[in-house]
Amino acid sequence: MPGSDEGPGAGQAPGAGAAGDAGAAGRRTDVGPKAVRKARPRKGETRLGMVRRARRINRELAEVYHYAHPELDFESPFQLLVATVLSAQTTDLRVNQTTPALFAAYPGPEDMAAADPERLEALIRPTGFFRNKAKSLIGLSTALRDRFGGEVPDSLEDLVSLPGVGRKTAFVVLGNAFGRPGLTVDTHFGRLVRRWKLTGQTDPERVEAEIAEIIPKSEWTDFSHRTIFHGRRICHSRRPACGVCPIAELCPAYGEGETDPEKAKKLLKYEMGGQPGQRLKPPPDYPGRAAPPLGTP
């Protein structure tokens, strides 16, 4: 989730990468979360109260993850589209370690449309489900070549008409390659907005529709990045690090995870935990270390 390298990020649309540029002078420069206050109960919360809490969550996450960005390396809309298709059922790190050789072999849609399936499968094997993914990549590349002049379209309707491309993939591309706001409802996003009691829906399209009514449209792409970052780094599925969560006071689920601050610190991942991130080519403002290439010990 959705996730990509100069300026806001190479191949990344203005405003799609490091979040919260407005008011940058007052943004936090440290990576660690704020001191945690005890969560408040949410019983009897009104619709207006929930909307205000959701928007405050967004503001708080914008301070912590002011550098939030797509975690897929890309330098063009085509590269982002391919990388997002490959990211299904695997990590962005594994995709980023795989795509350098892939894009060296097939720089554009015309090249990938003419790819030998077995060679393509071999190149993307590390991402899993490589046969189905190879079929999708050849299919979408053929469609780009034959129907769109070799260019990735910038509309939702056209993107979802491509083989292997659903709404989630389309919104990743629209938001980060074309600067068009969209909510990326991946596993982390859906899990967190339900944990925050912002929706009770489980169907991604219904989740998208409900959150779209709560968060301003101009914030959709960045809210997606911030939420996914938080889910990967602090608010884990099985053992969230509640004791160091910067939005603990706003979270109805506070206490489901480790509440002791020292123990919770040990649960932090990626740059929050002092480990490499998922990108081999992170944006310049990324406060952590770049991920290692495939095969690095």
C-alpha cells in the first residue's frame, strides 16, 4: 500500500510524496512518536465527533510521517503500474529488489508486450504467483500498446479496463503518477480504519466510499500513505505497539497491543525501528536507510 525518487520522488507527482508540505516549518523532524496519552473512550461518539477525530488522526500522522511516500521504486507511470501489479501477495521490498532487472529487460509497454513469457516469469519469480502476474503484465502492456499509444491512461475507467488492474492499483497510479487524489484501500488501510472505528465495512469499495466522505479529497492520497506507513511501522495486525503510538489518545483500540513504552519500542519496524526501509531508491527526505538489492547478505 499502495507502495516510489527526486523532488517529491523520481516519477512521483507533485504533492504525492512527502506529506504535509504546508506548514513544513512547524513539522516534526524526529522520526519517533510523541509521548503517549491514555486513550479516550469512544462510546456515544457522534458522527461529527468521529469526522473530527478522523481528521485529527490525519493531521497527527502527517507530523510523524511527513515523509510518507509510495514504497515502490518507479520512474514513470508505466513502471509504477507494473510494480503495483507485482506487489500483490508480496512485499514492496521484494518488488523493488526485482524490478531493476525487469525494467532493464523491458523498458516500456512495447517491449513487455513482446516478452517471452518464460523469460518474464523467470525475472518476476521472486514476487510469487509469477505465471499469473506475467500473463497480466503482457496483457496490460499489449493493451497500452494497442489501445493507448504506449502511454498509461490517467483515468480510472481506462486503468481498470487493463488486465490485472483493479481500483486499488488504479488509485495508486492516479495518485502518485498523475497527482489525482485517490484512496488506496489495501490490507493495512482497511485494517486501520476499522480499528479506528471510522468504518465497519470490509469490502474495499465500501471502505473507500465511507472514508471518502470523512477525509477531504485533497488529502486522500497522502492519508493513504500515512495510514499504510502507520500500519507497517507501529499499528501491526497481531501486536500493535500501542505504548509508542502517536495517536493512542484518538484510538478506540488502544490497549490491544503492548502498552509499555520500552517493550513497545522493540516492536517498531523499518526506519522507526532503525532498520532499512522498503525502497532501494527512497526520496531525499526519507529519514531511514535504503533497502539492499536482491541477493545482498
